[in-house]
Amino acid sequence: MSSTLTRPRHGKIIAGVCAGLADRFGMSPFVVRLLFVLSCLLPGPQFVIYLVLWVIMPKRPV
């Protein structure tokens, strides 16, 4: 579990947002991705939040 919120350089599918969130909170990236996809079935700003996180979350240093 990482203490900071960063996007990984490896193991990402689109931008690494879900993988970064999973690492930060000690969860499986698959579970976070599944929860995101399921949340998209509900009305709300999920895609906007994902895009904002993509922009503000820094890439993990090498």
C-alpha cells in the first residue's frame, strides 16, 4: 500500500487511475476497475471524475 496517490507506469489499462487508487487503498486493481464499471451504470459524473483524476494524479516516479 502506497502512502501517496500516484498513477503507476506499468500495470495500467487506460490511464492508471484505478490501479493507482487500488494501490493507495490496498485493494486489487481488478476490484477497483469492476466497481468503476458498475458505477457507470448509475447516473453521475463518474467519467468526469476519472478524467479529473487522470489530469491531477502524477505518474509514479521510476
